[in-house]
Amino acid sequence: MSLTTPRPATDAWAAGHGDVSAETLERIDRWWRAANYLSVGQIYLLANPLLTTPLDVDDVKPRLLGHWGTTPGLNFLYAHLNRAIAERQQSTIFITGPGHGGPGLVASAYLDGTYSEIYPAITEDTEGLRRLFRQFSFPGGIPSHVAPETPGSIHEGGELGYALSHAYGAAFDNPDLLVAAVVGDGEAETGPLATSWHSNKFVHPAQDGVVLPILHLNGYKIANPTVLARIDDDELVALMRGYGHEPHVFVAGFDDESHTEIHRRFATMVDTVLDEIAEIKARAASGDVDRPRWPMIVFRTPKGWTGPDYIDGKKTTGSWRAHQVPLANARDTPEHLEVLDQWLRSYRPDELFDDEGRIAADIRELAPTGELRMSANPHANGGQLLKDLRLPDFREYGVDVPVPGSGMTEAPKVLGQWLTDVIRQNPDNFRIFGPDETASNRLQAVYDATDKQWNAEFEGPEVDDHLARAGRVMEMLSEHQCQGWLEGYLLTGRHGLFNCYEAFIHIVDSMFNQHAKWLKVTDEIPWRRPIASLNYLLSSHVWRQDHNGFSHQDPGFIDHVVNKKAEIVRVYLPPDTNTLLSTYDHCLRSKQYVNVVVAGKQPAPDFLTMDQAVAHCTRGLGIWDWAGTETEGEEPDVVLGCAGDVPTLEVLAAADILRREIPKLKVRVVNVVDLMRMQDAKEHPHGLSDSDFDTIFTPDKPVIFAYHGYPWLIHRLTYRRTGHSNIHVRGYKEEGTTTTPFDMVMLNDLDRYHLVIDVIDRVPGLRTSRASLRQRMVDSRLAARQYTRLHGEDIPEVRDWVWPEAAAAGLGQDVDANAATGGDNE
Amino acid sequence: MSLTTPRPATDAWAAGHGDVSAETLERIDRWWRAANYLSVGQIYLLANPLLTTPLDVDDVKPRLLGHWGTTPGLNFLYAHLNRAIAERQQSTIFITGPGHGGPGLVASAYLDGTYSEIYPAITEDTEGLRRLFRQFSFPGGIPSHVAPETPGSIHEGGELGYALSHAYGAAFDNPDLLVAAVVGDGEAETGPLATSWHSNKFVHPAQDGVVLPILHLNGYKIANPTVLARIDDDELVALMRGYGHEPHVFVAGFDDESHTEIHRRFATMVDTVLDEIAEIKARAASGDVDRPRWPMIVFRTPKGWTGPDYIDGKKTTGSWRAHQVPLANARDTPEHLEVLDQWLRSYRPDELFDDEGRIAADIRELAPTGELRMSANPHANGGQLLKDLRLPDFREYGVDVPVPGSGMTEAPKVLGQWLTDVIRQNPDNFRIFGPDETASNRLQAVYDATDKQWNAEFEGPEVDDHLARAGRVMEMLSEHQCQGWLEGYLLTGRHGLFNCYEAFIHIVDSMFNQHAKWLKVTDEIPWRRPIASLNYLLSSHVWRQDHNGFSHQDPGFIDHVVNKKAEIVRVYLPPDTNTLLSTYDHCLRSKQYVNVVVAGKQPAPDFLTMDQAVAHCTRGLGIWDWAGTETEGEEPDVVLGCAGDVPTLEVLAAADILRREIPKLKVRVVNVVDLMRMQDAKEHPHGLSDSDFDTIFTPDKPVIFAYHGYPWLIHRLTYRRTGHSNIHVRGYKEEGTTTTPFDMVMLNDLDRYHLVIDVIDRVPGLRTSRASLRQRMVDSRLAARQYTRLHGEDIPEVRDWVWPEAAAAGLGQDVDANAATGGDNE
């Protein structure tokens, strides 16, 4: 059956199965042995894949790279899930928390046939087996971890900690999907994983799918026992209950219990658990959507289960020594080669594969077929299921800008109005994620159309603000969770955005890395279909942390992002409301990118009409003729560049001073929305050609560039440009903090007065001829600072400044509205 | 009594107190009212601090910035702890997880007298009160969060999640210290906090201090309820038991129970809990060091407790609306001003302060005296207690380097031998932290002197490798925990280092930010004494992720670090063993820095004798005469620069090719250890002057620079240098992965052959005259790649290459040792 045709919810979750037959148990065991054999083969063998001759030194890889320890457990779980999925026809994906168990997942995909379908060179015969083994963690081959190359995976085997967040992200809005999420007990020690158990308070029992966490307690990490394997069962069970789960504890492999008996016990447990889930689903379908105690499995086995017990007299299976490659010297030590040979033969490959190397039919038959195979489930190749968003025309949501500088708008608030209709038109494949700040970030309009999804306790409307069992906004005070949920949601073919404080988006630096790498690699894998971009909205930014101060100031996420492949990353700094709308429309239409949008939430003037905004965003940067004092046909004397809303405001105020004070000075104002335009076209697909850059910024005139973030990023992006040595950048400098907006820009020398000083200092001749203006600028700064220290707010001439055209039209800012606004809402 | 004189352990923890007298309960309540009054005053008032006249609009600050919601709970806890500390004479520090409750901590420090001692302008009279109120979150004043400026704090009120990690870091090796750690229920949702509860498995009941976690369930975040406040008590208690604690649940403020009764109940609970701790400590002192179930307190109160219940008909106290400034329009709305007036008067300030504004003597007397005051405890100003490490002479641990390129050493292994003696000589104030990789990172020698501290279950020597109840190495698979513990340890005046995979140190980017900002600010606070530097050792770096591949590759932590203030950050890339020793000796002696040291763990040749290494590290960079082909008195034709061990090796191999192939070419080889030397002396204290830079790199010759990380960082550091346009950088490019070392450098064009091609392309004349050599270099690359694809390891001419002098002396690398080594150990 196709998974794209959802079954009616009431019928979706089958229950009530009887005993598993002896024949099926035998088949499970044969699958497990085959998967283990293929896993060991991948780690060690270059040739002789069926061991038709005694293992020879040259059959073994010269560099042994990979991880055995977690693999047999993963293979065991995959085998058992296959049995249950086939019986229940239950659409299921598998999240491999211990992603370094790569060989296991490749083995399973090979056993169920997917691997050869996707990679035709890896045939189902002896030669195919040889290639399968050889390619693993081999130059030109496949990674040793679960990776984009691995069929059925949405979860990179890199940094640990996100298995459950990804799993829940996949489950949201997939009511018929089961997500089996294996959590390694090493991974379970990470912070992100430790809090992600609470995801069960955010999943809707009817409208979302089901996550089945399986905590694989194999007891050891690289060199240590794991914490959760070394607390007593009472504590562990209490912990899982405390997390809101109903734990089922399974222990196997520590005594001489037969594998048949182990399989029987585990198959029964799987059925019990799936029946419990079916029961919860049935209750939910009939309207009882109170948070259930979802079952989870504690799966305690020896690490490296079925591997050599002792090597060189040292305990290996059931210890940290099984983590990686237990027989690292198999090529140099004949006894180790012998152990490896015995180990491989212990799986009795001759019973599993025929003489041509084909897997026995009964093993294959354990797995479900078609898209029910976990390795072929389309949810794990989300681009296959991706539908473009229905996007309302953002132009209709824009603000009127009769003259530049009119109005005083909280740009994200307007964006929120557009997003409200995005939500209305896309009720089941778009979500907004954020730690606790969607309203603080001024997107509160979305609550006209939706709520925050919440399945912990309710206390009533007096205190529960737009909380509901189902909703499009996901808020938990964990940036890791927000990012992990969103990634899981995107990777399974849906859309979303993550709104966050700029400073604290660094919390997910490392997660961003992993996702960017995933996108980079999937771009090169033909069978992986493009997914929707990961969109950030950072509207509580470095310049307006009036409430919060220095600890909340860091614009460096942009720097971090631009280290990744240019094909993947985009950074936008819309200067006003209409440009923000145009930018975000573009972001929600895009695929395979990470889009970082930084746009302040404080009331600020609007500069561009919607038509101008669209043109400006399409170009990515441009000359603002109306702001400069150029003469057609002549070169400017100086260029004032800006990127970011606060820097743009200061540049315009500086241009205003210059136009009044030095009317003959030919000033060009350039605003940059798409930061990547600053870079060379050879370095970034959005990059401007050198000649275009020279045309806009001039090859030889002074450029005073006011930038939102750390100033050196602009230098880094432009160091190859002709006029680079003339570019002088003002930006954030880690100077400390202050509690009023203008004092803050002054502290970092980004203020209008300082920009005018920069112009005087850099345009030839002005320093002496305009010494008195320069001194007045210095005095203005001192006066502004003094006023602020005295009155606790910014000096009126700054606070109430409006662009002259708007002032003339009586369309300046609404000062009262401004004064009433504090800083960030946190 | 002085805390620097530890009491004998058996006597340290007093127990068995009787009932708290009515007089004391009254005093606690008066303290609480005073602290709440001072907190509200700080948030709202500019003047009229004692409300001697009806509150006027001009008494209220024009911009209201701060957070009320968490503050009364913090004040309550502080008051009760004061009572217990004074009675038991128990050295205690207070960790404010909800750090935005800044006004509360300032209020408490003012009440116990510390504040005026440290800040004499804030006197204990009406004028002092006015200044205290005015300075809070005011231009030129103090931050609204708990900050370095706050007496008694080691925990910045910035990013949330590290309260418990910091608390345990403070407790390690402070057997007599109690760390009361308030965890906010918002913070409790973060990943780092969720796993940090498990710290109790890593603390030694006799040799370490005690952490008392107090989970403050005030129920709400900025706009949402908190998860832990919305699960039932059974689940919450199970969760805390699962974390290994004995929870004591306290609920207050939800009905009309009298404050006296509430104080009585809580005082009794505090005594019960402290008695339990005393009992555990007594058991531990008598030898029972099995992990106890440490008590913790669940403290459930309304958010904004004692504030206005409703504002404008909306529930405020006991809801998210109390989070920040409940009466944001107090200046514009007369009714709000009236509510504020009543609210302030509800604390009856006239009963708390005399007519001169002096706090009533009985209130002050609730607090302990001297250094027992939590705000004056020297552990919270760790520099006061800091003792320099006793460092063995690193020169004695170096390797012999008879000629450059001899030997084949795992540099961190040698560092480990020195660290072993550092541990021996500093048994109680130096620890090593790492997620699970101290041995993998080749520091295993330290286990000759110590063990990994572990207080979960043991299973015996066969599987427990160097685990012990007490030890100097702290390993938990959470970079957040490692960083948080280390920060807490350093901030309380001790020393340490954090070893980690280079890629995953990004997990703590945001924590690094907070710590760097803390150091920057404390540099400017005279009463804060300098603390030991935070030292990173990243020895599993981007170039050798043979086991792990692309997901484990990211050298961008350096980029992240150099965004912070130059005064704080140092980055070192020692190219071999002796330079690593010299570098680390320097790091462990330094104060107030963050030192990032990147040094690979794979076997690599040694280049410098110890004397040369010391000179080279002291200079920070230098010309390696022995490697170049310059002629004294003449300018070089080209400069080969390198920073990092792998780039240095490739540059030397390229220099070797050039010397053989174009013997007349005058090549200069420059190695950079201290990356900050590349920057301008005006930008960084370690920066090289322009003239020195020109002398070394020449103002006009081509510079081919092979760099460990992202290439543009070198451009960013050098864009102002005279010869910058001649600098061509090779570095890591996010190209993907491969499983052999040379294939990896080739993939990023950092290999020797490509560097020779770069030289040919950039030195005038060579491109035509050396076309055939150029072609051979291209062919060598192809041959190398082909060999690798075929054999799975690097081509012997590369793998076995040694620097010619070493080869001539028969002191080249031990190829067998090299072949036996896989990649990283994870």
C-alpha cells in the first residue's frame, strides 16, 4: 500500500495480535544473523565476502574504520520491527540515535532490497556483496556513520543528542506514522536528549503520529560505562515515568538464554507495546486526547552482542572495548585473523546466502514490501512528499510608504499577519517553532489563526494564552528542541520557521552544522529529493537588548553560517517591513537552503514601497537614490553602505546631516539586504561580479559601511574587491552594554555622528575644511551620552529624528508609540 | 570565621536544630519584605525611595526594564538560607539559575551590607537607596540580570541552563561548601539543565561539597506555562527520584495561609534538608561513600508572588504576565501609578527602614556576618582563593629532536605525561574535563596518577577502566556539562582543561560566549580578582576524522572565539610535540583568558628541539630557516606559511619538492603557533606590528599560506597588512570527506602537490618555465587519489615521506607505527 494515501484514522493502528510462530522467530533470527554478518563484513572485509575460502590477510581492509558495538542491537531491533510492520502494515520509520552503527542500517537496507534498487552497482550476488563490504568507510565509498547516503535515514550519525527531537518532528502532522527512535545510552547523557523526552507533552495523540523511544542500554561509550546503565532499575523506571512514559524493560544477552527464547520474549513485548499504542490511538480517535502515558522500551543488551567475548584476554563483548573495531590488528596478528574468521562464520553465512551470494528468500520475506520497508519509507526521503506551500500574495500585506521614512512599524508584526494566512492556507504542513518568544518576537497575529500546541496540563484561559491540544506554534524553552523538531519536520517533507533570539541561536550552532552538511551531501545524491529550507527569523537582535544587556548580545551566528558551503546558506538583513515580507516569501518558497533572516522587532521607520522592496530584494542590494546626494553623470565622493535595520537608520540619519551640513558632498547610499551579494560571484551563487561591485561601491572612493554584526565579516566577504582597502566598516564590537538604543550604537561607534566623523576623516580635504563640523559631531555624541545618563532615555533630537521627506510630509514617527516600547520582551 | 581555613570534615556539617522561634520567623518575613521592596524599587523608581510623599510620575523611570516574576521567590529563598547559614555557620554560595531576577540579588547584597562595602557610593541611607534604585538597568548603571557586578555571583543571568553544572563545578574539591542552586522551571526545559541533574553521580560525598538544587516552580515563562509545573506531582517526584534525588516538595502562596505559617513550614523544611545533608556527610566521613540520594527542594509558588494580583482585569501574579515589568505604563496611566504606589507600600517600608533610610538592625542580623554572607563568600570571587599551579618543568618532558622531522610522536600523549605530574603536584585544585575522550585524545598517561571520578554503580575492573569514587578526570557525554563544570570550577578559583573533539566544541559556542563576556566585564571590576584561564585542548581535529567523516569536521570554533574581545582570547596551533608542551605550560600559567589549543593526536614528525620550541612559542611565529632555501642577504621569491600540524607537514613536504625541483628558488617557510600574531598589534595584544609582519612575510612577495581551518579567517586577520593581496590561503573548505589522511588534504587542495602548483602559479615566470613540473604535480595528485581508491590507504611516497635531513640521518618515521593507527577513536 502507498503511504501517501492515509488510511482513516480509526483504522490506522491495528491491535490484538496473537503469538508469534516458531517459524517467524526463526526467520527473525536468520535476518539478525544476516544483518550482523553483513555488518562485520563491511567493517573488515575487502574480498572473500562469503568466506568461501579461509580468511586471508588480503581479504581484510588495510585501515579498519567503523563501529561495531551498537550495531548488533540495532540489527536486532530492525529485524523485530520488520516482523511487526509486515503483520500490521504499519508505516514506520527508524531513527538511529547511535548513528555510528552505520553498517547495521546499510545491512538492513540491503537485506530488504532497497539498497540494490537505489544503488544498482551493489547487486544481490557475490560481487555485489564484495562491493557492499569494500565501499564501507573506504576511499570513494560511503561514510561509516548513518548518513544521507543511507536509505531510510533522516538522522545523521554525527553529533549525538537529537534522535527524539527528530523523531517527534517527523511525527507531527503524520497521524498514521510510527517513528521508532533508538536512543543510545551514550547519547542519552547529552543535554538535548535529556530534555527531548518531554516532547511527549507536545504531541497530539490523534492528529500526530507516534514516537516509540527505545533506549538501547548497551552500557558503554568509547571508554566509560554510561550513566543510565549504572543506576538501579528503580531509578531508571522512575526517570522514564517522570518523563511521562510507561517503560517496558527488556534484558537479554547476559546469560545463556537461547536466541529463540530472546526473540520470542521481545516479539511479545513489541506486540504488547504496539497494542498499547493502538489502544491509545483508538481512544484518541474517539475523542479522548488527554496526554496518554506513551510506552517506551528499555532495551538492555551487551555492547557488541554476538561478537568475540574476549580478545587478548580482555573482555570485549559487553564492554567499552567493543565500541569501535575490536580486532584492530587483524591483518598483523594471525590469532586475530583467526578470531575474525570464526566470528564471521559464527553467523553461518552459508545458511543465509546461496552460492551466488543471494540472500535466502525467507529472510527477505521477513521485511514488509515496497514503501512499508523502513529503508524505502517516503517519509524518510521527505522531498518525495514535499508540497509547495500555498502562499498568499505578500504584496497585499505590506505597509503604505508614501514617502521614505514614514510610519513606525514593528516589521515582524506585519510579517505575522502574512504568516497567519500562510497557516490558514496550509493547515497541515507548516509550523512555527520557537523557545518561548513567538509573541515577544511580534508574530502574535498568528494566534488569530492557530494556537500553541500543548499537551501537558491546562489551567484555564486566565493564564493559558492560546494554548491548545493542537496548534501550529511549537514552543518549548529549548533551542535544541525547536531546531531538532523543525529539522525532523523538514526532513519528512514539510515547511517551517524557527524564531529565536539572535544571541541564543548559537545554542544550535552545532546542529546547524550537521543540517547544513546533510543538505550539502543530499544535493549530490540523486535519489534524495530536495526538502524545504530551514528558515530562521532573528528579530530580538544584538542592538536592542535594552532589557537584557551584554549577555544577550552576539551577532555571530551569521559568521558561523557563512562558513558552510555557499550553495546552502543565505543571509538576509531586510531594512524595513516591506523588504522583510518580500524576503520571507522568498525563503518559504526555497528548497535545500538555510536562510537566516535578521530583522528587528522594535518600531522603526519604513523606507520602501512594496514595489521598491520587491525590486530591492530581487537585486539583493542597491543604491538608494532618494537618500543620497549624487549628481547624475558624476562620481560620488563617498559611499555610505548599510546592512541591517539599525545600521540603515543610522546611515540615513548621517546622510541627513551631511546633506544639511555639506550639501555639495556627493553621497551615495547603498543598502544590502542579501549579505551574500557582497561576496565574489566565484565564491557564492548570489555573489556580485567584480564589475558590478565596482559600479555600486566604486573602485576607489571611501566606503563607510555600517553593518549589523561583527565588522570583520564584511572585510572577509569583500577582501578580493578592487576597492577593498577603501572600505571602512562599523559594526558590533563587544564593548559592553547600555539600556537605551542610541547609547548602544554610540558605544560601538555605529551612530550617525560617528559615521559623519568617518566621512570627514576619509573624504580627502574634509578633515581640515570641516574641522568645526567634526567637532560639533563629537560634541553631539557627548551631549547625547550625557542626556541619556541624566534622563534614562535617548536625547529627543535622536529619538524623534525622521527622514526629512517624511518630516516635511508630517509623516514622521509616532513618538509616543516609540517611548512606550521597552526593549526585548524576555 | 574564614572559609579559607577548612574545618575538619567530621565537624563541618552541623545537624539537629530545633524549632525556629517566632521572633526569627518575623525577622525572616521582614527581610523578605525589605528585599521585595528594594527589588520593586530598583525596577520602577528614580527617586522618592522611601515613599515619603505619594508616588509621582517623575519618581518613575522613563524606560522600565527588568524582571519581577522570579524575584520574590529568590528573595524568599535567600532570606531562609541566611537564617540557616547564620545558625549553622555553614559556608554557602547561591547560584541564581533565573538570573534575570537581578534586582533580588542586588537587594539581598544591600541588606547584608556587602553592597555598600564594595560600592561605597551606594550608601546605607536615603541617598544610597535612591542611587541603588536609579542605577538598576539605567544608562551607566548596572545590568538588569545577575552579572559579574553582582556580589556573590558566579553565574551570569544570560543564557539559561547551566545553574547545576556551575553549582557542581563549584562544589568539586570544596568539601565544606554548600552550593544552593536555584533552578528556574523555564531553565529546567533546556537540554543542558535536563542532563545536569545527573551530576550527582559524579560528586564525591566526602571530598566534594554539596549541591542543594531548589527547583523554583513558579509556573510560567515569558508567554507560556512551564512543562514541569504542568505535570502531576507523581510524575515530578518520579522524575526527581529518577535523577537520583530525594525530593522535598513545598507549595506556598496559592491560598490565604499566613506568611508566618509559610515561613515556619519552609524553615522546618530547610532544617530537615540540611540535617539530611549533615547525616550524609557524617556517613561519608566515616567511610560510607556510596552514592547517597541527595535531597532537593521543589519550591512551588506563584510567579510574581506578593505583586498585584490583577492589572487591568488580567491575572498578573501567578501568571506569565508577571514575568517582566507588570505595570509597564505606570508613567502614562494614573491608575497604574496608583497600583504601583500601593504595591510598594504593601511591604510597609516605614517598618523596615528608619527615617534616614537605614535598614532596621534586626533585619541585617538575620544574615550571617563577614565571609559567611553569601554575597561576600570568597568562593564566589574565586580569584581571591586562586593559587598558582605547581608546574613541573615541561622541558624535561620533551622529545629529542636530533634533526628536524625525526621521530613520530603523538604529541598529546607526551603532554599527558607532563599533565600526570601536574596532577600529582596539584592534587586538589586541577581537573581535566572531557565528554568521553580523554584517553582517545591520548592523555591516557594521566591515569598513572589519577582516575575518572564516578559515583554511579561499579561492575569491576574487567570493564571499569580507571573509574573511581574520586579522581581528577571528569567524563560525561555532555559537552555542556564538561564546560559548565569547568566554568564553575574556575570561577571558584581552581584550574583545569577541557579536551574535546574540535567539531563538537561548537556545542558550547554559546556557553563560551557567556564566559568570555564574564571575563571581559570582570577585567573592569576592581573587586573581582583574576581567575585561571579556560583551556581547551582540541586534539581530534578536522583533518583526521578517518573513522567519522564529514559530520565530525568543523574547524570553526576558532572563528567563533576570535569574535570576542581580543583581551580575552588566545588561539594556539602548535605544530609538534615540544611546541605543544611549551604552549600548554603557558596556558596553565595564564589568567583571565580563554586559550584554544588545537593539536592533532595522530603520530606526526617532530621538528623543533625544546630550546627551539620555547623560542618559537615565545615569538609566536617564526621563519624556519632549516626548512627554506633563502640566501642570507637576499629577498625570498616566495613565502610558504603554515599554521596547524597537518598544514605544517604539507608545507614542509612542498618545500622539500621545491628544493629538489627548483633549487634556485628562494623559499621562506614561516610557521605560526600563536594565531593572534597574524593580526594587527592595534587589534590584538599579541598582534605583530606592521613592520614586523612585512619583515617576515615580505610586503610584496607571494605568500602561500596553509591553514588548519577555514581559509578566510587568515584573510580576516591580515586584511590590513601591506602585502595582503599577495596572500593566498589554503584551508578547510567543507568539500566532504574521505577516509585517508592524504586524500583528505587533497580534497581541500591543501596537499603538498597543490601547494607546489600554487607556488608555480604565483611566482612570476614559473608558470611557463616550470610547466612540466606543474604537470607532474597534477599527475602526482591523480596517482595518489587512484592509489587510495584502489588500496584503501595513502600512496607510500606520501605516507612514508620524511623530511630529507631526517631521512639522511635514518631517523624518519616508523612506518609500521603509522600504519597501525586508524583515525579517531570515537
